[in-house]
Amino acid sequence: MNNNLKIYSAFYLGVLLESKKIDPIIILEYYLSNFKKANKNTKLSFSKVLEKQAYKEATLSWKRQKKNQRLSFFDGIPIVWKDLVDIEGFPAYAGSKLIEKIRKKEKVNNASIVKIAKENGLISLAKTSTVEFAFGGLGINKSCKLPTNIMFNKKNHVPGGSSTGAATALYSGLAPLSIGTDTAGSIRIPAAWHSLIGFKPSLGMLPMDGVLPLSKSFDAVGIISKTVKDTKILFDILSNKKYKQEFKFLKKIKVGFVNDFNFNQLDNYCKKKIVLLNTKIARLGLHVENIEAPEFKEINDFFLLHGSLVNYEAWKYWKEIIKNNLNFIDPNVAARFLIGKNMENKSITKIRKKIRNLKYKIMKRLEEYDFFLMPTIALEPPLAKDMRNKNKYKLYNNAALDNTRGVNIFDLCAISLPLNIDKKKWLSISIITKKNNDNKLLAIAEKIESIL
């Protein structure tokens, strides 16, 4: 066993715990030590370290381990939570000084997702930093400092958001498992930009009560991890199912590679790598066809003209708190709230109708194909200093979210997998399928991961 535990997946840590080659306290102390030794930028991944509570939980886990009474395969493994998730004694602040001021003394119970994790022995290690109100895809927050991209650490690129710390903590070895939320790509963008796995489950698959919302119609709790197996096991635990057997496919799988959307925005090098990947996927026994899915671009173009339901719902939920306090929140976030404020009911009806029509077309395509495959994101993270310009921020934020929001808008589930290419470490593919086909999605993702 290597003492540098950050090289291991959560699954392998589970193997070590199961075989009693390590105990939960040693694992916890390793990750706490990593945090204490980390540089200033990396430390910004955490908004709150729950050291005292984590030691209590790790001690209980250790006692169970000695008695062969572990609660789950991940009993004793640390997990970190985006700062939208309430933990008993530690209310969520949504990356906002304003919300911190309001909620600081509020007594909160564990969010349902935390309660399930605790019942299965996972150790709550920390809260991770987020874009304010989780309202942005680049990972910039003037209210509470966020780390810059850890994978591009020498060049000061943006990290991706809004689940920023969820990705940077995992990449830098501060934790083995990370929970974020995804409303329009907030897990998949930072995961891709840190060469990690990003899983956006079907809406409602993981409980949202005790999690501060941005847009209730589209918010989903999701997972950032190092491997698909880690994601599968954690998803199984958090969705209250038992991890027993692999999902088996009974017929030849048809995959539609979407080649008319963000694939066209990639440079020739990236395109060649993805075309080569499609050839490898076909060798796995999957049938891959190039297809067009213009609905993804069409909904983006429509939102650009009319605004998004996310803006509308975000304003509707938070307006009583922020309407007289817009000067106290990040100006980029405030601008996005104001879009929602200025949207009229007539526009909302029009938007909902457009979504229904396009979703119908997407679902018809998914009757012909088991999965869609496409690049997760078509651009590398821009330099943080360039995003000080409001126009550039708006351009790049929209460009990032345009890649991913269709999955949320059309009520699908998706997982992003890094291609692990040295020249383009951020290059990632997303596998997408119908709602509630999460186990099928994870099974095919593990199959594809094996050739990456």
C-alpha cells in the first residue's frame, strides 16, 4: 500500500478498509494533513472544514470496522459537500456573505442526502466553495474567494462552476469523493476542466431537501469522482439502493454521436481524438452512428433571445432576500438575477412551450438510440484575469453553459468522462440518456471508461 492515499480511488480505499489494511482515522488524518499543507489557492476549495465532527464520525467507523459491522462499502471514507447543502450545526451559505449573515445562527438539520451518507458511514469532511448562489459556469465569485483552476495552476485559468471547490478539492487530493449540484452543467464543467468524472443524475433521483435551490425545475444533486466505479457505488448508496450486481445489456447498444453541436467548435486535434474514440467504442460491440440533434443549439439560441427559466426561478425564490441587497452580491450574479426579474409571464409561457416541443423531439431521437455521445465542453478554461471584463465574462459563461444545459432543460441524465490526453487534459466526452436510466448510463460509462 502506498502512503500517498490521494492516488487511490474511493473504491480502492474501500477495499483497504474492508481488508483492515487501513482504518478510517488514518484516512481522515491523511486528508486533513493534505489540506493543512496545501497552498493558499488550493485551500480555497473548502469554505468550512468539519474537523471535530469528522473525527467523531471516523472514530465510530473505526469501531464498526473492528467489529466487522461496516455500514456500507464506503463506511469510513471522507466526502465533501458543496456549500448549498445543510449539515447539522453548519447551515449552507451558497457562497454568499449576504446569506451567511442571514443564516449564520440558523439551526438546521442534516439535508436528506447527508443523512443517508451518514447512515452509510461516510465521513463529512468539509464544505466546498461555490459560485455565489451557484449562479455561474466559470467559477468566479467576488463575494467569497474561489480557487483558480488547479489543473492549470501555473496559468491562472478559471476552474469551472458552480461546483468549483467540489472539483478542485478532488483534483488536488483534499478528498476522495465530492458532492455538487448541477442546474445547467455545474458539475460537468468543473469536472471536465479538472479531468474528473462528473455525474448529473436524473432529476429527483437524489433528494434535494436541505439543499439550497437555484432553479427547482432543473437542480440535481450529483457526484464528482475519479472513476465511474466510485460514482456507481456512491450513487447506489445515496439513492438508497443496494450495490449488488452489474447492469447487463440484453441487446446491441446504439449510440448516436452528436456531430452538429459543440463538436464543430473543437479544433482539428480534438476532433481527431474523438473520432478515434468512436472507432474504439465500436470495437466494444456498440453501434455508433453520427447524428444531428439541432435541439441543443436551438434551445440555447432561444434562451439568448428570451431568457432562461433558471433566471426566472432563481429570482422568484431569492428575490425577497436580494432585491434590496444586489450591491452586496457578485455583479455577474446580480446581472443574471435581474434578467429573471425582468422576465414577463408571457415570456415564461412561451419558453415552457418551446422546451416541451424540443424535448419531445429529443425523446423521439432517444427512442432510436440508447445514448447520445458528445464533447462535454468545446473550450478550454479561459484566463481568470480576462473575466474581469463583464462582456468577456458573459460571452465565456454562456459559451460554457451552452455545452451542458440541454441535459437539464430536456430532463435527461448524463456523465462526463475525461479523455486523459496530455495536450488537451480538459477534453471530455458526455454520455447522455433518458431520465431514470441512470444505472444503464453508469454501466455503459464504465465500459467506455475501460478504453480511455
